[in-house]
Amino acid sequence: MSGDRIAAMRRRLEAARDELVSAGDLEFEPLRDDADALERPDEDAAPLTEMNQVIASKRNRERSERLARIQAALRRLEADPDDFGLCEACEEEIAPRRLEVMPWARFCVACQAKQDPERGGARRSLTDYE
Ligand SMILES: [Zn+2]
């Protein structure tokens, strides 16, 4: 990968990381409604709050997984810029369009699909088993 593209990729990864981190602060806000639920302990309030927490923690988990991928990609970019953008399985170049949307992608579309045939995503990654 050329120096220009590497620099562009780094900027994209850093922007995605910053966006994720700043979006995090916004998503924590709804949990502050707890105070309201304590003042008015009616039947409906508790389950709703619990549901919100489940949704929020699922979101947080997905976000922290993505953040980990972005940071891993930045480290790969730093350590081995020549190999960045190559599929880790078949070593073919990952399509530029795919890297534009997902600069942290480690596999080409075909290999990614083989990893997770049901959903075609990287959801069931190693981090799920920690
Ligand atoms: Zn591949």
C-alpha cells in the first residue's frame, strides 16, 4: 500500500476511533434516568430501566469491540504498513471500497463470509469468548 493511502487510512481509523469515543459519552446519558425511577417506584419503571440497561450494555459491548478492532488496525498499520489492506487468510488485497467503509477489516469479503457464514459479519469474534 502506498504511503499516501496509508496516511489516508490512518486518518480514517483515527476519525472512526474519535467518533466512537465521543459517541460513547452521549449513549451513557439515558442511564441517568435511574434517579427518576427511584423517586417513582411504579410497576412499569423498573423493567423499562432494566431493558434500557441491557440495550445500553449491548451497545457498549459492540462499541468496545469495534474500538478494539480499530486500535488493532492502527497498530498493524504502524507495525507493518506494507501488509496493511491484505486479507489475513488468503493474502489478496481487500477491496478498496470495503476498506473505505471498514478500514479495520482484516479479511476480504469472501474470507469474512467463510468465518461467519450465518451473518456475514465479524460479530462472533474471539472477544466473545473472553
Ligand atoms: Zn481473503
